[in-house]
Amino acid sequence: MMPAMARPAATAIVAAFAVLFGAAAGASAHGGRGLVGGGAVASAAAADDAAMVRTRSRYFGAANVDQRTGAVRRDRVIFSWFGVANFALAIRGHVVLLDAWIPRGAFSGYVPATTDELAALRPELILIGHAHFDHAADATPLAVATGAPLAGTAEHCADLRARASGPALPPRCIELFGRDAPRGSQATPQLLRGVEVTALKHLHSGATRPDRSEPYHVPVIPLPTTTSLEHPPTPSDMIAVVGHLPDAEGGNVLYRFRVGDLSLVWHDTSGPAADYAPGLFDKLRALRSVDVQLGAIQGFNQFTNGMRDPRQYIEALAPRLFVPTHHDDWAPGVTTRAVNYRSYFYDELAKIPAERRPQVRFIADPEDYVRPDALTFPVRLEPVQLVRRCAGRGRLRVRLVGDVADVVAARFRLPGARARRDAVAPFAVTLVRRGAARARVVATVTDVDGNARTLTRSAPRCGRAAPR
């Protein structure tokens, strides 16, 4: 749970929201605005295939989505931001939600996304970083609507299952860590075909005493904004969120994804590890190398230690590119617009020696919401190839090499030998060659989409042919 000094800050956020809810109730008693993220989530089954294609095209870019099937290209990793540290992620063709809450309650319509759209994406998995309302308030209804399993700590799963109401069955939830697992615990679950996932339990942001071991940390003071005035909240949005304000954290999970030649890290909070868990930095360093890190830079420690904690996560992970998150105007009165964090962040980043400092892609609200081109990364997947070697008199061992995660079956043929089919990785069989001095071995490879292609290689003689 949160460090002791963090609880007053959390209480302040709840109180600030309560004031905003009360002050806005009279002004918001209108029905002219469409609900953004409010109300029940439509079942994904109710969204036809055309709606799925349209929605995926919006969130991941039309050029990356098959306009007939809705399949997202596998050689791209695409993050589409919908507030706080919440992202729709396309990775190796899988569609995943990273946290699940569209900011609303103190405003409506600021984030151009709806929970019905998130359901229409037809995600196959919802990963939870932690379960506070600004990260998981929409997780259970989305899981119920789509059938997508949730994944997080045992505490997350117990809480999110309990949130199912009415006739809805509790959603399926994958427990990555047992109850009360200590910080630094690590898991490598098999969650997504062809994607290596590592989950690391870390800690939530928390307010600590000023760190005197480093140069003075400039306090980050959120500047007031007019977001709530420009996008006044609807009663339905307020009601949908107010009940989630006290939601428990349930532990915190950082995720590292590796696909092809690309390694990415996402964490929806950055905790004061230097004060509470210094051994965590060794665990973070062990996740290197990291190409892209998406990390929270706004947190409770900004008032006493500025952006020390996010910077220390960056130093430990040593990413080539850093993308700040959790820095938009999601809690007016407590947070501010992302642009107002920019100078604080770059001043803190300057404490890292230039040769170790990552490049930065600074996304900002509202212009970078649901903007897939801002965070699209190419992936190089090793091509599937057919190799062969002699395995004794007239015997030829053939197999597929390269990135075979999308292969579901391979059929191998050699003149004069019985065709062999293999449906289990690593897709390798032994063929017995009989005669045919200049024969070629042929493999018909079928992928998860049902597409088939043919690979051929010349077949060595392997000594004398086997007897007939």
C-alpha cells in the first residue's frame, strides 16, 4: 500500500474531487453533452466487425489496420494514449489495454475516447499497473463487456472481481503475484503469443522528506487550469467515478515487453525507492536493455522531492527513449496540463550525464490523446527460414528457424519420402530420403491467420540413400 506520508496526499485528492463534484453539481445538471466514458459499457459482441475496424483504425492508425479483418500489423508496436497512464496497445498484432480508465468526473469530454470504443477495440487482455480509480475504475465493466481477462496482483484480482454487479459474472483475472508478494518479486507469465512479458512488483508514488543527499529538488507546483470550466462534468460522469475514489491500490506492477528486436517498459507510477526499497534499483537494472520506457512523472513526491523518483527509475532502466505519462490534467485542482511539467522534468533530467541521458518524446494533453502516430515503433522480426542437416544414412533433419511465434503448423515434403506435418514448435521433423539425387525439401508454413506460404531448400544426399 501507499507509504504513510502518501496517505494525506491521497486524501487531499479525494477531498479535491469531492469539492469539485459538489460545486459542479448545479452547473452540470444538463443533458446536452454526450457522455464520454460515462454509463454502462456496451458489449463487444454488440459492436459489429465494421465498428471494430473503424475503432482500431482510429486508435492505431488506418495504415496499420487491415480494413477487411481489423488485424493490426505485427511489425509495429503502437501506443494510443487515453489519459493518465492509460494506453491502448497494439503489440505483434495483439490488442491490449494498459490500465483502464477514461478521465472524467471533474470534467467531461476532455479526453476524446469512450469506454464503448475501448470495448469495440476487442482487447484480448487488460493489464493493471495498480487499482486506484484513475487507473482501473473502468477495468471490470470493460472485462465483462469484452471477455478479456485482467492481469495483476492477487489483490487486484480480488478487488476487480468483487466489482462485478448485477447478473454479470466476475471477470477472469490472472494473478501474476500471490497475496502480499514483496516488492522486487518478478514473474514471467505467458500472456501474449510471441511477446516476452516480465512483471516486476514495485511501489507507488509517495511523499517523503526532502532528500538531502542530492542537490535541491525544486518542488513541482501544479498551476491551475480552466479544464473543468471548458469541459464541465455531467452528473452521470460524476456518479460513475465518485464511488471509485477510495479504491485500493492493491500493489504496483511494472511491465517489460520484448518483441522482436524491441524492448519496452511501462509503469503507471514511480515510487520513492531510494527511501523505502533501495534494492529495487538492482531489479530495474536487471531489466536492461530498454529501448522505450513509458513512465509516470507526476506523483505525491513532487511537492518535496520534485521529479527525483521518475529520474531514478530512468537512471536504473537506462532507456534509449523516455515517454512521460501520468502528467496530464486528470485531477483539476491537484494536477495541471502536461506542458506545465515540461521545464521541471527537463531540469531534473539534466542531472543525468549527457552520455547516459535518454531521448525524450514528450506527449501532452489534449493534443496527443488517441494519436497513434505519436507513439508508433517499428519492430524487426527474424524471418522464418527452412534449414536442414544430415542425420545419418539417408536421413534428413529439417526445421524452421527465426521468429516462429505466429506459425501454427508446417508440412514438410521430400521426393521419395512420406510427407510429415508438425504443429508444435520448434517445427522440426526427420525425413528419410530415397533416391532423387537433386531433390529439394519443401515446407508449407501456415500462420495464425490461416495464411500459407512455401519455403524450399536443396536436399543434401546425406550419404547413401536409405534402402527401400
